[in-house]
Amino acid sequence: MAETMWLAFYEMAGPPAVKEFQILDTATGAVLYDAEWDTTSNTRRELHEYNLQPLTFNREYTLWVAFDKPMLWRDDQGELTGLPGQNNSGDLDLDVSVSGIPLPAQVITLDGAMQPGGSPRGYDQYRDDAIWADFTLDPIPLNGIQTADVELLAFDMMGAASDGDPSTIVDWQDGGWVNYEDNAPAKGTSGGIDDNYSFDVTAAVVPLPFLVEPGTSRSWYDVSHDGEGFLIEIVSEDTAVVYWFTYDGNGNQVWYFGVGRIVGNRIIIDDLLTSAGGKFGADFDPADVVFSSAGTATFLFESCTSGFMKYNVNSKVGRMTIEPATSILGLGCGPVGPVAKGLVGGISGSYYDVLHDGEGFLVEIINDVLALVYWFSYDTDGNQRWFFAVGTISGDTITIDEFLTTSGGIFGPDFDPDTVVRSVWGSATFRLNCDGGDMDYVAMEPGFGSGDQDLSRITAIAGLPCI
């Protein structure tokens, strides 16, 4: 009875649709092609495609396709089997062609996803809502870089075909499914071939894909979102710390932060955090600070100097195209260079006062004489605030004559750089060493006063020893 009710509920959830179609380099885990549907309304989705590097012949790749519902049936031992009585249960058919000529592939392994984590082997939201396959492409004659067109047809556990046009969301009306379409050869009402995906392919030798490296540590921003941005710290081979300074929907400053997993050319933050409740200054009490989950974020890098990010924050979904705003002394693109003595790149990292746990500072040493400093804090009412400045370096001291603050930005796609207002918040002096240091400040903005903090180090940048 329970199984029958589950299957009835499963069928009522509607026919399946592709959420994301991804091709990765198997050896490195780097994403080479990504196509994902973002829901923009109750009836529409929008496709976002990224062609980061062409595929070539005789190299192993991984296809990962995520759907909006579980697609595969397993027996009591966890083995994939078709749902009894359903001939097409869980089938996935792919046809790929270049200018109408079939592009043959050899499938090495094909399976569903039973573990969380997303691509290349994990499920997206539900167990077995994603199917992955390792494959190679067989050579065919090609000139230069060509476009490979995909035709995808999948069937869920009950044998329902995938929606051929995921841009229109399927709905139940007047006793039947509407917007349940087939894109080829003509639109229908029972699902079918989804032909929305095209990746690049070449017969030429291609270099290894870009992978997240120590030089990814820096400030990043979208030029159309000047006034907000991201601070990325690569702290180990597989871990990054990310800060996002931005705004709410009313022009007030907010900031988010999270620890991300490094997978190939991605930084994946499964739990993006926010905070509230801290009181600026001498009255700060760590017990007042409340941390909460705000959503998720993923950074996808095309190179050392270009990338993309997507987010789901407080149920608002968006994307940005990002580029570096700074670079850290001692870290460029590629291998890390020699380290000099003094207050150099090795000081770059995050700092805090243990008595002020819940606020802190991020320091980027830009060159021998300049440092970028961000202070993530609160106002006297417990609302988030952030301050930033480029200070001058002399010995072990960073002097900031003008700590700046902002207001007026609007979170999300409605962000307009022209509405951001910058003003002087105050001044500060930092004295830092490899383990910490101290700072003092004088605020010009009413209500913040003056004070000082003893600093301990939280993070250091991978590849930058402090000497």
C-alpha cells in the first residue's frame, strides 16, 4: 500500500524536465560545458549556458544530467532495475551530431547518483535525480572548433518522457498536462526530445582545463555590479573561504560568508551564512550574534582572470560574470613565485579579536606599499555593516586615512551601480604579524566612536608562507 501511494504521488508530481546538463573533464573534475535552467516565474524558466573549453577525441569526459525529480528505480539491494511493468523506466537516450553528422561516443560507465554533492557523481536534490556517464568521443573529420548539437530523451520511473521544452513549466489544467512539449520534429503534448544543448568540439589537441589555484585568491566583482563583490581565499587544495559584501532589497549593507568545496574549476558553497545581532564597539558580545543559513553559491572559473557565479539567496536566484578587482602580492596566475621578507603577501588573510567573535577583517596585500582591508561588522542596533579601504604600508603597519562605507545598492538583478553612495566612515591603523596583531580606529560616522582590538589570525592563503 505504501509503495502504491508513493508511486501515485510520484506520478502526480508531473513529468520530468532537465534542470542541468553538464560535461566535465573526468581526470580533473573541471566543468567544460554547463547548461542550467533558472526558474524566473511560475510558468517560465531561462537557460544559462557556459562553453568553457571544447571537447576533443579520445579523452575521457563525464556527462551529468540532473532532473527535477528522481528518475531511477532501485531494488532492495540498491541495484538499478526498471520499475516492474514499465519498459522505458529510467532510460536516457542521447544523440549528438555536428552539422548533421553523428558524433559517436563510447560509454565507459553509466549510473545514477545515490550520494549528495552534485556533479560529477552526486545527486542534485533527491537521490537518483541525476544520471552520470563516463565517455569518450570517437574521431570524425573536423575543421577548427565546431558545435555539437544534443538531442536528449529521458524517461522517469513511470515511463513518462522528459519535457522537450523546459523553458515552459508543465502544469496540470483541465484534466491534462499543459506545456508538456516535444521540440523535434514538432511540438506535442506528451514530452519528447529536448534539443536545447550545444557544446564545442575540436579534433585539435586542447590544453588541460583551468583549475582553481592559489592565485584565485583575490577580490572579484561583476562590472555591472560595481559596489558589491566577493573576497576569495584559497586556504587548501580543496577548501576556500568566501565573503560577499552586498545589500538587501532596501539599499542597506549586508554580507554573507561560507566555506566552499573546491572541485576542479568550481568553488561550491553548500551553506552560505549570514549573521545579525552584534553591537559595534565596546558593547560587542559574541553571544548576541546569531548565524543563519541564507542559501547557496557556486563559482565557476574559466581562467585565472574570468569566471561566473550563481546563487540562491533567500529564495532569490541570480548570476554574475566576474573578473578580478585586485591581485595579492606573491600570487599571480600559475605557480606561486618566490616569497620576500617583510609585510608582504603572506600577511594576506582573515583576522579577528577573540572577544569580538562574529565580526572580523580581511586583508589583501596588493603590493609593497598598498593593502586592501575589509571590516565585516555591525551597527549599534545589530544590523550588518561593512567598511573598506586601501591603506598604505610602512614596516608592519597599515595606515588607513579613509575607511569607506556605502549604501543604496539593491540586491539581485536590479542592482544599479549609479545608486551606490560611498562616504567616509573613519580611519584606522593596523599593526600585523604572522600570528595576528592589533588595530585601532576613529569613526567619523555618528554613533561608532573610537576603540581598538587585539587581533588573532583566522586564515592564511595557500601558497603564501608568512615569514
